[in-house]
Amino acid sequence: MFKILAIDDEQHILDLIKINLNISGYEVETCHDGAEGLAKAKSGNFDAVIIDVMMPKLDGYTVCEQLRGYQNTKETPIILLTAKNALEDKVRGFDVGADDYLIKPFEPQELLVRLKALLRRSKKQVSPDKKITEILSAGDIKLFPDVLKANIKDKEINLTPIEFEILYCLVQHTDQPVKLSTILFEVWGYQGEENPDMLRVHFRHLRQKIEENPKQPKYLLTVMNVGYKLAVEPE
């Protein structure tokens, strides 16, 4: 059973999350402010953390950012809940390490879909009896699925689970434009409204790790009005 921590200063939101996740088979613990939530979450005993942005003592951005600094929680899936829908708020959330976000008010089913997608991706681990040895290559780029790492011209690049999945998706469609909706489905596992802001932030982080000059990318190219493309032989 997956164990989820929900952090929100609104009791009715915590009740909504706990009831619906319990019905779906999740174990849920709750906290009412950021400081309490951070103290509990940093133990690393949770499979995912759901964090409200606007809270007393510590806001959700701070909690998320600090969790990314702990070894136990640096890769724990994090969903931010926010009433703010401005681009700068979304960018800030992903910059501090959030994997996904939901705008309040939200439907419980939408939370479940996104949570399942994050957990499915985060649990792609190597089992003792079935070691993954597959190496995927596309030009200068090599992917190592068993350790979620990439090599660019034999230089090792450490990736977050989401960054790896995005790059993996593009490798499957090398030198072909990939629609935003395709990336959303293959990486997050759900269909819905396209979210260019979310993808833009993740691609910015990927370019900072992969490109020699992120402002003039050679590998991760934007295809206007379509999505993105991985160039095998950069110009």
C-alpha cells in the first residue's frame, strides 16, 4: 500500500484528499502547516507528498525546496496544490522541484490520476531477479534506464525521474516533432488539457544539464506550434 502525506492548512481539503485516497487504497497522513509537514516528510517514509502552497509557518514552495535537499526525499513525487494560476507561480513551483500541480478547486479524480502517474514512474526500479541492462542511444545521447542517467558525448548527466522520462519519450521519437499532448501522456500517464508552462520549465532544466549553451540548444529543440524534438545530429 502506498503511503501519502498531505499538507494543507484547510481541514476540508485534507478531509477530501484523505477520504478519496483511502477509498482508492492509499494510506494517508495529514499535517496542518508547512513546518509540521516538513518535519514529518523529511523522514522519507512516504511514497508521495501533496503540499498546499499557501500555508502558515512555511509555505509550500519552501517545503518542496527543502525536501529536495534531503537524501531521503530528493526524488519523492511532490504535487503542489495552489489557488494561483499565474505563469510565474507555476514556474516557481517547478523550479523548487515539484513534479506536478493542481489548481484549487480540483476534482478528486484528477488528483488520483496524477498521483497514480507519478507513483507508477517513481517505482520503475530494478528488481533483484530482473536487472535492466538496456541502453538506448540517439546520436550523442545514451540513456541508462536502470539508473535514470544519461551520457552526452560520454559525459554523465544525472536526471530527475521526470527529466529522464521526458528524454526517454523524445528518444523514442528521435528527429521527429513530438506534440505536447504526447509528452504529457507518455510521461505523466494522463490525457487532458495541454500544459505548455509545465513542460517549458522541465525543458529549461533539461537544457541546462544537456546543452553547452541552453539559450541556443542543439539537441532539445522547440518546434513552433507543435512541441519539441530531439535532434540526433545537431547543426
